[in-house]
Amino acid sequence: MNTAAKNPVYRKRLMAHRFGIVLSVIAMGIGLAFLAWILATLLINGLGALSINMFTADTPAPGSEGGGLRNAILGSLMMVGLSTAISTPIGILAGIYLAEYGEGNKFAQVTRFVTDIMLSAPSIVIGLFVYAIYVANVQHFSGYAGTIALSLIAVPVVVRTTDNMLRLVPTSLLEAAYALGAPHWKVATQVRLRAVKAGVITGALLALARISGETAPLLFTALNNQFFSADMNAPMANLPVVIYQFAMSPYDDWRSLAWGGALLVTFTVLLLNILSRTVFSQKTPS
């Protein structure tokens, strides 16, 4: 050890290692400090806005007192729920296809490439895409358009998570199932998928958390609605857009509701992430 310590190359690498560790710790500290600042500001301003009226009253008119976010909460629940119902089975089936038949398959390679592009694409681009192919043709905004946009954002997350989790299943387990005479489809669905079901559920929850706070695509698809409406074929209120509009308004009541809505969305996403990483967490199959 003493001989190595006297080696100038060793000392240089050790110094570079320690310098890198110090920079990493400083960067982590700065990031955590800003995160704590943001959360503290959100808690200070958002807790005061939480009340029963926020869940039982609709968004108020400009300059009026009171009001709540009932219509926006309902609209977000309907669009996010329908998007999850659409994207989850499509994403899981596509992930199974990539894991089972993707080796050396040109179509599977193209699918993975497109999925990676959609994962990194800005959400506003997806919103503009849905606006061009759907909203512009039907000539009105709607909750269905918002659902389509959110589904396009969620599907790639579920696909990649399912594909990656299925690849963690050991080959010996699959070979044992084949040796017992199980057909390919049964091995894929009842052996391979069942072995990583917790990871697949985690991917679906992460996709749900991803789309819960999206604002940009909904501005071009669902837009907003000041009144209570459960009609998915009409402009629909939703929390992200209401928060965006109320936060920029000159009315104190609106800004207070925006803080309350932001706190609600933040804690919902935080709860989903904690749920996905604790309740449905699992170790790598061995």
C-alpha cells in the first residue's frame, strides 16, 4: 500500500477520484437545496388554499370570491384514468412482443427506436400532433383529444418498462417451462410476465405519474372549461391548465387556488412514485 501511495500515477488518480467525489456531493447538495426550497414554498402557499370548497366548488369567475377546483379535478381524473386504461394494455402487449420476438426482428428494432424517440419528445410536440390530426379535423377541443395526447405520452413508458423487466427473467426458468411442454404464448404470459408483474405494475404507475401533471399537450387538445362538465366530447377542465391560467392571473383568489392545485398534483405524483417504489418493488429475478 505504501509503495502504491508513492506512485505518482496512483496519487494523481486518487486526487482526481476525491475531487470528483467532492464535486458530486456539492452538486447533490445544491440540487437538494433547490428541491427543498421549491417544496417549502409550495407547502407554505398551498396548505393555506386547501379546504372543503376546493373539492366541492367549481372554478370561480374572474374577480369573484370563493370557488374551488371540483370541475378541474374531475376532468383530470377522467382523462388520466381513460388514458391509463388505454395505454397500459397497449404498452404491456407491445413490451411482451419486443421481449419475446424482438431479437433480430427489423420491425421490433424500429418499434424500439420510435419508442425511444417518443420518450424523449417534448410533450408540447405530442399535443401539437394530436391537434393536427384530431382537433383540427373535428374542429373543437375535447376531453377525448386530451386523452389521446396523454396516452401517447404514457405508452412508451409502459413499453420500455415492460420490455426491460421481461428481459430480467432468467433463461433457465423459461427453458423449464418449455421442457414441460408449455406453448410459447403461455410461457410469455403466465410464466415470464407473472415473474415480473410487480415491475410491470411499477411501470404503469410511473406512466400515470408522468401524465398527471402534463400541461402543454392539454392546452392544444382539451383546453379548459370553467363549468362542471363530464362530456368528454367537449372542452374539459383539468388541473394542469387551470393551475397555469390561475397562476398568471391578477386575482389573489385564483392564485391561491393555483397553489392549492399545484400542491394537490405534486403530492399525488409523489404518492404514486412512492407507491411504485415500495409496495410494488421487487428484486431482480435470479
